[in-house]
Amino acid sequence: MAELDTTKLLAARYRAATDRPYLASALYALTVVPSDEVPTMGVDRHWRCYVSPGFVDRTPVAELAAVWVHEVAHLLRDHHGRADLLPAADRRDRHRVNVAQDCEINDDLVADGLPLPAGRLEPRLFGLPEGQLFEAYLTELPRSTWIHDCGSGAHGEPSPWESGATSGPPGVGGVEAESLRHHTAEAMRAHVRARGTLPGGWKRWADEVLEPTVDWRQVLAGAVREAAAWAAGAVDYTYRRPARRSTALRGVVLPSLRRPLPRVAVVIDTSGSMGDEEIAAALAEVTGVLREVGIRGNRVTVLACDADVRAVSRVTSAEQIALAGGGGTDMRVGIAAALAVRERPSVVVVLTDGLTPWPDEIPSCRIVAALVGPSAPAAPAWVETVRVTN
Ligand SMILES: [Zn+2]
């Protein structure tokens, strides 16, 4: 391996930390790992920073300082943690995810006057607006064969040049990473109070870390997706012998990849205390996720329910649901109706304002409740709860 010019690399980190002191703790938490395989610099999930000696040699200190900030931004913004929450189809193309993440970072860094090396990726290269999160850029980026890899600290998948979780120098654990994020956000606020300036992207990030506003759509989609995956794995998870002619696998028993798709019931509270719009939004989110994971048609049943189950119907849009208006709510009736069929659902999603009694016994299925409205009473602990508020 070519020898790494550590003096130059660390001088660049010193410059980055001196110019933007609020990033100092995070920058100094990174462990340097020299590597001939990494094209420039990259980070893994454990805050280890892989550095190409050749890249350090040919890059001026000011640009190296900007790259330090770029790498630590992937980790502070928890890009790998957020990538883990993407739908599987999006997560598969790690390079495309990485391009979207670089767009999220680099527009702020350029606005902040950091001289990133040539070839940097920015939203304007794709005709996209600045100041968005990578999840938004990802939906806008053209389908293409991207090659762009900042490491598992960015897109979440281990890159060939990484040490792996159990080898290499010790890194930063999840709890420590969270505290570094919190500390950095606090330092940014203190910086704004003292100097009055902070790039807009960092300002929004610090606000989100210190006062998180979680989008219920994302949480509900995640809960439904996870419950469906759990149900798909729990049903008939049989081991089958592979075909005899696959000699490379002789004697090895693989888990069958063909599992039956789970059935899902959606029970909707139509007692009238919930608004049309909220029901429509929550139902759209649930059916969207179910479609995305391939659960559709007769595998999804939607029941409208107040004190009585009025109708059992397969609905695809909220207009088909008639609000009963007034009356009490008893979602126990709806859950019981959902389970009183020959082919029982393994997941029941309940959309309710929470003003309902819940079953005394834990049913033999997963229950995800979307509690609509800011003052909805809590559900029992065994119900997975997502609060829907606008
Ligand atoms: Zn990057």
C-alpha cells in the first residue's frame, strides 16, 4: 500500500474542525483506516473513515477539509439508518441511494463555501431543487447505472474495502453515535446564538434532532411493512431440498423462498368522530404499502365499523366508506369480525380515534393501530401504535 500522508490528512481535519467548531466532536470521532481500494474517502456504519493515500497526495488541504465534512455529514445525518427504512426495491441500488444522499449533503456544503473537489454530485446536475432530503431526491433521480460509493455509513450496505463489524479498529457504537448527533446539534444552536449564521440544511437538521417531528405516514408505512414481512416469514417457513442437479449445494438445505403471502384486514372506525380526510389519508397509506409488498386482491379485507360492523367490503378508495355518524365506537366488534373468517388474517390494521374499548385478550394476530387525532387515548401496550396527526 502507498504510504498515507497522515500529516496532510490530519491538517485537513484540523482545518475543518477549526473553521466549523460545531463539527469538531463528530470529526474527531472518526477513525482513519488507510486503504488502496477506496477510490477517495468513505465511511462505514461504525464511523471508520477509509482513505486512499493517492487521493490525499493529489488533493489540496482545503479540498480535503471539505471532504472530511462531507464524510461526517453522512454519519451525522444517519444516512445508513434512514436507508434501512427504504422499501427493499429502493434499497437494492445502493449507488443510486448514495447519489441521492450526496445531493442532500453537497448543496449545503457548496452554499457554505466549502471547496469540494471536482466531480461532486449536486441536485442541480439533475435539474432538481436544493434543500431536500435524500428520500425525496431518490424518487426524482433518473433510472441509470450509477457507480458511486461513499460506504455503508452512507447507503448502508458494506463496501468491499470495509473492515467488517468484528475486524479493523474499533469504531463508534449506535448509542455513542446518537449522543454525537445530539451534541453536534446543540453545538450548532450555540453557534447560531453566538454568530447568527448556520447553513440552512444544518439548521433544519439540528432542529429535527433536538425537536423531532415524525411523519406519521413514514411510521405507519414502516409498521405495516414490518408486520407483513413478519407474517410472511411466520407462515409455513419450510425448508426444502434444492434441485438435485445443483451440485454446488449438495447436502445443503436452503430455506424455501416461496412463502404464502399473509392476509391483512383493515378495520376502520366510522363512528363519525374521525374526519373523512384523515381516514382517506391513513387508508391510502396502508393500502399503498400493502400493494408495494404484493399483498392485494382477496388477501386484503377492509371492514367499516362503529358500534356495529356495518359492512364488510373490499374497498380500494376512501370514497367507498360511508361514515356512520354519531354513535359509539367498539373496535372489538370489528377486530372480532376480521378474525371470524375461515382464512384468518395474520395482521389487522385498525384506523381509529382511540375512543373505543379494546379486546381483553391478546388476539392471535398482529395488531397495528393508527390512532387518529392529537388527543386520541392510548391503546393497550400489545397494540403497535402509530399516532396520525396533521
Ligand atoms: Zn458521499
